[in-house]
Amino acid sequence: AISTTERLIDNSTQQKKALMQQLLTGKKRLLDDDGNRFAGEWETAPLKDCVTFLNGMRKPIKQEDRADIQGQYPYFGATGIIDYVNDYIFDDELILLGEDGENILSRVVPHVFMVSGKIWVNNHAHVMKANKDKNSEFLCIYLESLDYKKFNSGSAQPKINKAVCEKIPVHFPSLDEQNKIATVLTNADKEIELLEQ
């Protein structure tokens, strides 16, 4: 049963990767609510035109200081939750993109992730809010699919600085199509998570 489930996880992961390659490049077009296939050219814009950067609100807390303020709010770094604290600085649906660390090159864990609700973010992740004409989940999935080696500006320590981050090209369709793509790929993720559980 374990072997069968592992094979299913592997197959589902490969299928999702293939689906991402087709959907995030416009090679495969989904159907709209009327049953017609989406048409029209995709646009390309730098990331800074698709999101609002909220990096100025980030605030790091030293590990020894966090020990005194343990709580229920997730404290995020470059690769996800690293602690829980008793206060928050964001309460929104946001996209976090790791600013530095080996994961930029190795991609052992996701490099871009969605967060929602009350959280604290340190200065090791870029914090972005999607503009109204962009679907947050679509943007997150699109950004996570990219190879960040070419955006690395660090030598000893891998780093993606804000100036480079702002220029990352984003390829996107209409908001309706973004919504559909996000739903399909999010459902694929949920299936994989269910199998892993």
C-alpha cells in the first residue's frame, strides 16, 4: 500500500509539473465559464508592475529575543516558518520570495509561497501583495516555477536583491484565465498533499 501510494505521489507530481509547463506558458489553454477556450495573447511585465513590495515593513528578531516572545503567530524567513511569536506585522494575503540562502540554488524546499492572515516576516524574504488585476495564487505558482540561478546576485551567499527581483519578467494571461490556471494547479497540489497524508 505504501509503495502504491508513493508511486501515485510520484506520478501526480510529474503530471503537475507537465501541467505547469503547459499552462504557465500558454501552450495549453483552459475553457472559460461559457465553455469556450481562452484566446488572446499573453502579456509580459516586470514583477514590480504586477505586485506592491512591502519590504519596508519587515522586521527581523534575533533568535534569543524570540525566546521571550513565543506565541501563536508564524514568523517567516527565506524558506517558510521558522518560529512563532506573540505579535504580527502583516494581516493579508501575500506572496513571500526568499531573498537569500542556499535554497536559491538547491531548491530543496519551495522558494516562493503564499501566506494569509496574521504573520511576522524577517528581512530574508521579499514581501509582495498582488495588484488587483493579478491572481495571487497564479503569481505565486508562476514565480515558484522559475529558475533563480540566473537572478542570483550573491557570490559567497546566494542572494536575490530587490532591484533584481523587481525586474523578474512575468508572463500572464487575462485575470479570468489566471484564476482558472490557479484553481487547476492548486487542486493538483491538494491531491498530492492528500496522498502524502
